[in-house]
Amino acid sequence: MIQHDARGEALSTDQPASVAAYEQAMVLFNTLQLDPVAVLEPALARDPDFIAGHLMMAGLFLSCIDGQVLPAARASLDSAAASRHRPLPREQSLLAALRPWAEGDMGRSNRLLDRHLVDHPRDLFALQLTHMADLVLGRSAMLRDRIARALCHWQPGDAGYGYLLGMHAFGLEECNEYARAEALGRRAVALDPHDAWAVHAVAHVCEMQGRVAEGIHWLTEETAHWQQNNALAVHNHWHLALMHLSNHDEAAALALYDRAIAPGPASMAMDLVDASGLLWRLGLRGVDVASRWEALAARWDEQAAWGWSVFNDTHAMLAFAGAGDAARMARGREAMGAVPATAPLPWWNEAGELCEAVMAFGAGAYARCAALLLPLLPVTHGFGGSQAQRSLIFLTAMEAARRAGDTALHEALESEASARKPALAGQLAEHRSQVLEAA
């Protein structure tokens, strides 16, 4: 009754075809290609007692980081629990670890996955899924250290080894170890050019070091597979747009929004996050994006699952503020205020203040916005997401200070930004002079 996956992990099924589908879906998930769900569905229809398959299906839903798919994840976990097969230790552990996430408590699930991956360090699916949760929960050190814990149990040539390198590369970047991150990311891409996460890790290094020309070349000339049929396509286009913004090429960034980032009918919350983040950055630079905010705000209105993800909720509020939609902002703020103080969410009190700051900026109350954001800047890791994504909070504070006429705060933040990214110091000075000339 027991089969084994390509890494030697035992699976409670007697059907080799189920294992083949599991492996195919695994590779699609590792490379973020579409669509592992479509691969697993027929396998589970033929083998409804395939516990590992149901657990993978639940994890695929959870990896969307979208509150709307939690019922589907719960249904998959229920199917795993109802199997006539007795779960193997790894399957039993993973089922217990994923259940809180499907019930809305990603933080508790993440802590259970900590132990699961100590006991099962070759569980590649759980490693990648937990890596995504670490990102959303703002556990920057664990993006690096979780993969480091597992590496001694892997060897070059193991199925999926390159994907560990790509994840480790991203974790190193988020911990400011840029040289190691880039080396591992490039090695991972050399092992599998379809490894969109490793491509993304190297793009992050270029972004954080201000190596704009190299970053654009990396995403447009040196790599290409991420651009089509890939769940990370919107996000990597977002990175490319940020690089154009670093070149003060707002027109190129806006063209990318219209071509590759603006939401479509099938966009998930993580795509809407990127759309909000890019439009807001363009707005901070004085670009007229008013005609694009309403469509995005309408999608967030349909998509928002308030009280589940600070990261998502704040980006929804950006869209409502950008659209000037007071009614939606009020409903969102009311929904956030209704979240119990005991809710299993990180950074929830600060999230309320962040949303107040967003609303203040949208209303033109720039001094209030800057005052609300200043004490949040040292703790933005709790917001979740990457350093590049969280920089939106800093940029908003800096622009609010400038618009409020708070020269001391604006210069202090500009100095901080220049010290963090020395390569950008000249660009910031040039941008400042352009703003002064326009004024």
C-alpha cells in the first residue's frame, strides 16, 4: 500500500499513477507553473483515499494567501482525514499542522510546521509552503534559517535540490546577505531555468542594491520562463516596474501595469497586492493613475477577506484610498476594527494605524499621515511581505513629510534611504532637484 516520492518520502497509496501525478504537481508548484490543481484533481478522483494528494491540494489552496480559498483547503483536509488508509507519520503531522491555517490561524500553523520540518526535512512541499507563510508573516530570519536547517539532509542531485537553493537565496537576500543570495539564486536558475522563485531572488538582490540596469537585464534578457504560464508572472513584472521607477521611467512602469499587472477576472489576492503597490508608488510620484484605481478597488471589494491577513487588508485600503471611495474605506476600517483583540494575527494594532495613515494620505492630511507612520517604520517587518514590498510604508512616510512641508523629517528619511542603498544616493538627489524645479 505504500509508495515513495522522488525524495524517498513514504506515501499511503498503492497506485503508482497517483505518485506520478503527485510528482508532476510538485514540480509545477516548485516552479510556480500552472496548474498543479488541474493535475491533482483527476488523480484524486481515481484515488480518493490518497492522503498525500489531498494534503498537497489543501496546501496549494493555502499557498494562494487568499482568505477566499480557505473553505476549499478545509474540504481537502477533511478528505485526507476521511481516507480509509491509515496516515503515515509525515502525513499525520502535516495534516495537524495545516489545519489551523485552513481555520484562519496561519501563525499557529507556522509554528507547528517548524517542528514538522525538523522531523521531516525532506518534505519539499511543506518546505516551500512554509517558506511562503514565513514571507507573509514577516519571519525574515526563518526564510533563511528554515532552509538552512534542512540542507544537511539533502545532496546535489536530489530531486528538487535546486529549489532549496532558490528558497535559501531569497531568505539570504531578506537577511541582507546579498552576495551569497545572488550566487545561490543564479546557481538554482542554472539547474532549472524554470525556477521562477530563484529568478525572483536575484531580482530582489538587484533591487535592494540599486543595480537597476543589471536587474532589468536579468528579468528581460537573461531569464524568460517566468513571463508565461506562471503564478509569479505578475509579481516579477512588478519587480521590473520598480526597476523602471528607480530609473525615473514612470511611463515604462505604467505601461507594465496596463500590460501585465492590472487585475483580470482570475487574479488572486497576491496579484491585487502588486497592483495596489505599484499604483500607489506611481501616485506618490505624482503620476495620474486615477482612472485605474476604481477597477482595482472594485476587485478588492469582491476579494477582500477582512481580518485574516494584515498584508492583504492594507493593500485593499490602498486601493480604496486611491479611488477616493469613502464608503469602501469605512467598511474596511469597520471590518478591521471588528477583529477581536485576541485574534491570531501579528501586528494587528499597528495595521489599524497604518490604514489610518493611508486614509489620511488619501484625504490630503499629509502631516497626520507622516505622524502616524513614523513610529511604525522600525517595526514594518510585522506587516509581512518582502523588504521591497514593505518599502512602500517608508516611501509613503517620506512623501507625506515632503507634501506636509516637514523638511526635517523628509531630509532625515531621505538620508536613511541613501545610507541603506548607497547606489541610489545620486538618484535621490536628482529626483529631489527635479521636484524642486517642478515646484
